[in-house]
Amino acid sequence: MKRARLIYNPSSGREEMRRRLPDILQRLDMGGIEASCHATTGEGDATAAAADAVERGYDLIIAAGGDGTLYEVVNGMAGKDHLPPLGVFPLGTTNDFARGLGIPRNWEDYCDLVIRQQTRPIDVGKANERYFINIAGGGTLTELTYDVPSRLKTMIGQLAYYIKGIEKMINLSPQELILKAEGQEAIHDEFMIFLITNTNSVGGFEKLAPGARIDDGELDVIAVKKCNLAEFVRIVSLAQRGEHLNDKKVVYFRTKSMEVTSPGKVLLNLDGELGGELPVNFSVMPQHLRVFA
């Protein structure tokens, strides 16, 4: 019998986990996995719970919640040695990481996948001393995810981001950035937004980084240069079709490591959560974690 630690956010997905928990535990138990639970109580709690689960030698860890819960669990695990595999029940508003890996939303299907012990290795991004598995970024619009109240996200889901996004776009302003990637000449310009992606799915966009692979040992970098609102809307519409990377306002490249600095204050977004501010050194940890997928 394998031992699992299930770390869940009780408020995610319109509190779906509260209703499904008995069924999930029963199905895992029937498949030979004995799971104990930890319900998160606030910011940082999932990180502490994941670190504790690694130290206590659990055979696997399962994160149930949105991208924020997953981000915290990964940060509790990634710096440890001898990592157990990670399971992901996607219950949040966007679930970018789960979408990028094709993780099923149906809880029964995902339980069966975990029971079969079907895993794949994934890269983990590092930003100074923090970790991310899907996206890092900076700029006005990246502040959306931590500006939208969690209760509003629970009530109206993706619409909450659209409402806040309209408000942000009216006040779009560029920020001076210096992007210095390994083996490349530094880029010093004004940018509306920069994104460092580990998968092709970002903020609900399936084709934002169409060439990104979660296990290729590289990070895909996308940055939008200074532009007016009409130009920015045009780029967003191109991004929905995956046709934006050749636009003259878009900078795109791949790298294993890079430094991003700014003379001003620029907040950093890591997997949808506030990750401090610039300057930041980014790097990739190739195939550092195994995920049930």
C-alpha cells in the first residue's frame, strides 16, 4: 500500500473538493493508495505541508486546487532531494498547467491515472530562490491574478479575470526592462509585458507559446514592446491564433537562463502568484519533477 499526502484548497473550484473528497479517497484506497489529507488554511500553508510531506517520506503528493495551490506545493517540494511524484487535481479558475499537460478534469479518470502510477518528467523553472512550473512574468497585466479577489474567482470563475483585465488595459503603461539571456546580447527597451513560459498554455491561451515543451530543458520568453491600446489588442487577437511571434512588437526566444532587471519597480508573477520584484535571475531545472500525467 502506497502512502499519499493530499493537499487541497477547500475553496477552489466552487468548493468542489469538499464534495468529492470521500469519493476520491475511496477510489485511491481501492487502487492501493492510502491517502491522508491536509486542507490549506492560508497563504504559505500548502508550501509548508508539501515540505513536511517530503520530509516524512510519503510515496506521492497530490495537489488539489488552482494554479496558486500548485505553485505553493511545488515550492515546498522543488528544493528537496529524492522527490516523490506529484499529482494534480485541477480545480481552479484557469488551470494552465493541467491544461498544458492534458491532465483530465474528471476526478475518476485522474484517480485511475494516479493508481496506474503513470508519470512523466517535467522541467521546473527557478526565479531567484522561488520555483515555478508554468509561467513567470512581469508588467501591468501580470498583476491580474493577484488583484482578483479569491472569493470573486470562486463565484464567477474566468469572468473575474476579464472584468479586471478591462480595467487594467485602460491604464496600460510600459516599463523599462533589460533582458539578458545566456549567450545573447542584452535587450534594453520599454515593454508592456514579459512572460517566461514552461508550457504552451498561459492564462487560458492555448497558443501563446506554441513551441514550448515542459521537458525540453528550455524556457520560452515572450515580451511585448511599448505600444498603444489598439496595437496591444491586435497582438492579443493574434496570440489567440498563435500568429503573434513574428509581430514587430513581439520579442521571442528560448533560453536556459536569463536575468531581467529594471530601473523602476516591477512586480513579478510566478504561476499566478506574487513572486517579489525585479531584479530576477531565471533558470531551468531540466526534468526535475515527475508528475502523474
